[in-house]
Amino acid sequence: MPRPLWTGAISFGLVTIPVKIVSATEDHDIHFHRVHLEDMGRVRTRKICEIDGEVVPQEEIGKGYELSKDRTVPVSDDELAQMPLPTAKAIEIVAFVESDTLDPIGISDSYYLATDGQVAAKPYTLLRRALERSEKVAVAKFAWHGRERLGLLRVREGAIVLHSMKWPDEIRSPQSLAPREVEVDDDEIERAVQLTGTMAIDDLSGFRDEYREALEAIIAAKSEGRPLPAPAGEEEKQGEVVDLMAALNASVKAAKESRSEDEDATVHEMRPARKAARKPAAKKTATGKSTGRTASTARKSAGGSAGKSVRKSAEKKKTAAEKRSAS
């Protein structure tokens, strides 16, 4: 189990559940050191007092709040720990709400709550099952890192998760950013809805950090003295979208092609049907009625009559030759 980041208890009415906060995520980013390029020596940030210009050791560094430009009030860690705050060492549940009533924009970091000792097993399980059966989430308050925070408790795979949240007054209004009203056709909306259905998935586990993988390949190549990987082709610049429906149609087609392994999403290219050869127009008589014979029919008829005449002539010559031979 990762190292606990905080130890306290969940306050659930009259129930107390000893818990430990454990990070629910991992940092897979690649971190660089600042170095002197001439000799690869580390370049570090030195903590220097701006008054005497001396380097200050860590044990002499504390917190201070600036009341004015010329006056700062020191605040020690012990003073912060002894604040008369009910949530100083407790996650106090203050309400239960439907999960779909919360705006995800307020959710910040996520942590797992692990039981702290066997005595916490039963009340922990009680709270977890209550959340599952009620299909609600708990809103809580807790103090951490020098401030009181708003939190959200929910269940994930049998564990209680604590999401740190922003206070309502910390969320800015987007009204000033909203575009002016424009007309959108129902057909365009339906096509956009079809695109969301085509791109819908149930599992995000297939996504990966391609930037980190490319960065790891560069680092491996440099460490082994190999040439750097070839850069990816330059992406085509996207022009201004003039025909929104055409863009939506192209997006739907591209989404279907990318999921061609799914039989329901297979794209079958629609090719135009071959045009049937036109038959020559029927000739018309002086009365305007069609003769019912096309030019091709006339040619076939003429060719057939000529063939019959040739065959009859040959038969007559053969018969005459046989009579001369007999005499």
C-alpha cells in the first residue's frame, strides 16, 4: 500500500471511522533535472533571504502572512495544528446528495480511504453499503494542508473514495465566455448526436500517454547512442469549416472506420450504380407512331436476311455441280 498522506477519521453522525488517506492516482510523468550543459552538474534552487542575502537552511524556514508591505505575521505549524476546527483531524460528513447533481468541474484530486485498524472495518463497511444502497454520495468537510476543504465520498470497487472539491465561490462563471446565439438545424444536431453514438465507449483503459512513450523513446536512444526516432509527419492544417453538415458527415465516417472491428460500425462504401446503356430511340412513322423496331433490330434483321440469301445461293451451286457430275 502507498504511504498514507493523512490519518484521521470519518465522522458519520455519531459513528467514527478511523481512516488513512492514500493517493488514488500515480504520477507517470517524466521529470527532468536542471543541469549545467557543460558538465551535467545539477543546478539547484537556493533559498536565500532577501534581507541579508544568506542561504537559509530548511529548519529556519517557516510560514508568514503578509499584512502589509512592511509587516508579516509568522504562523507556525504547531499553531495551525491546534486550531479549534472540528474538521482538523476528521472528515465530517455534512450531507448526502444525488451524484448527478454535482458538477465535475468542482472535483479536484482523488484519494482512497483505507481503514486504520480492525476496529474501523465494521463502520467502514456500514458507510460503504449505505452509499451503495442509497445510490447517493456524501458531501464532507475536512482540513488538510493548511485549509479547510470540501470533499465528496463515493464507492469504487468496494473502497470509499475521497474527492477533494472546490468551494462554490471558487468556481468561475462561464457566462462571459458563452458564444452568441446562432441558428443550428435539426439535421445538424441529429448528425452530431449520431457522431456521439458512433464514438461512445464503455472502457477508457485503452487510452495511453503517447507523448510520454515518445519521450521515453528519445531518452532510450540518447542513452544508447542510437539515432533519434524519426519525427512524425506534419499534420495537415485544418481550414475553416464552411459546411458544418459535411464536416459532421466526414467525422461520422471517420469514427466508423476507426471502429471497423465492430460489425455494427463497419462502413460499406456506397458506389454509384452503373448506368444502363441507352437503347436507340424507336423510329416514328409519318403518323407519329413508333415502328417498334430499333436501329439495332433492323441491323440484326438485315444481317439475317443477307445470310439466308448467301446460304441459298451456295446450295443451288452445289446442286447444279452434282447434276453435271452425274451426267
